[in-house]
Amino acid sequence: MKKIALVTGATSGIGRATALLLAENGYNLIITGRRTELLDNLKKEIEVKYKADVLPLSFDVRDKDQVDAAISNLHERWRKIDVLINNAGLAAGLNHVQEGLEEDWERMIDTNIKGLLYVTRRVAPIMIEHKGGHIVNIGSIAGSEVYENGNVYCATKHAVNALSKAMRIDLLKSNIKVTQIRPGMVETEFSIVRFHGDEDKAKNVYSGITPLFAEDIAQTILFVLTRPAHVSINDIEVTPTQQASSTYVTRNL
């Protein structure tokens, strides 16, 4: 019987790449996101390429009622969730704290922290009921350091770091693994979202370097999921070869 993986933020970037790779490797998928058309397109692609079963759920992780309704109304055949990939997350704005936009702050806090919590709160009891599972939280290199203008984004990813450690402790006796993956610079929609759609600014972020790609993080996720039952990979930091930290990057210009 195929395992079931629930992937949040599956409409693009790391979430989409992860859904495709897991389907290729024998998983059935619950894919979630806000863009219904993109979810439907991904469902069709997976079904054609990998003959996997796919359930698209269109909801916003920031909305507790939407999360509750989506998970609580799952058909019985989808309720044995073996893997949860808490991928939905974003950065919004890049300002000094005294110039930050409150709406950017709220968007990051509501998505990166509260959204992760809302989904985990509904899925973890299902895993406990079935006596096992694996939760993978997509954090960031910004969860262990802080850089100029990164204030609130860094704070949210520090929270993901703390929550991952706390989940690991709280769920230890329930045979549930918890892994945090903390990427450095990954070329996805991340920078376009951060700069509110300014594609020129987004491109400059990766100027002169070969960044990570969504598929690199998907491969890392697959690696941790396929370790033996007695092995738990708790935390992985992944960066491009040209990046040593949030602020140390060498560019070929």
C-alpha cells in the first residue's frame, strides 16, 4: 500500500518539486495551496507521469477554519497521512524594522508560523492514531542567524527552528520523526514575492551565482524520508556552494 504525503504550498517552487519527486518514488499525494488552477494542473501531471493518486485541496494555511475544514473532511482513504511537508512560507519586504510594513509582518507571521501550526495541529493527531509518521518543516538558514533588513522574516524562521525542536520532543513517544530542512538561496518565486512582484530586483538576488533549485531541496526531503526506521535526520542546512551564510556570498561578476 502506497504511503500518503501531504505537501503544503504545492503550487510552485519547493512544494511542487517535492510533490513530483515523491509521486515518482511511490507516494500518493495530498497537495494544498491557494491557486486552484495550478493545483489541478499538478494533479494531472502527476497522474499522467507517475500513475499516483492525488487529492488537491485549495485553502489558505493562514485561515484556521479553512485548514480545519479541509483536514477534518478528508475521506477515510486519505486519512492515514504518513508524511507532512510543512512547506508553505514566504518572505515579504526587505526593510529596516522602523520602515517595515505591518501587512508584510502579518503575512509572514500568519503563514510561516501560524499556518505551520494550524496544519500540524490537525495532522499530528492522525499520525499519533496510526502510531507513526514523519513531519518535515521547511525552515531557512535565516532560522539560525539574522541579517540586515531580515528582522521579521528571520524571526519567523527562528520560530520554525524552535517549533521543530519542540515537536520532536512532544511527538517522540508517538514514533513520529520531525526533520527541519534549512535552505540558503533557492531560486523559486521566493524573491519575486519578497519584492512584491518586482522581477528585476528578484533576479539581482541570484546574480553571479548558481543558486539552489527547488529540485535540490526535494531531493534532500526524499533522502530524509527514506532513511531506515531507526534513523532520524533532525536538521539539515543546505546552501549553494557559493554561499557560506546569509551575508557571505561569492559572486562571479
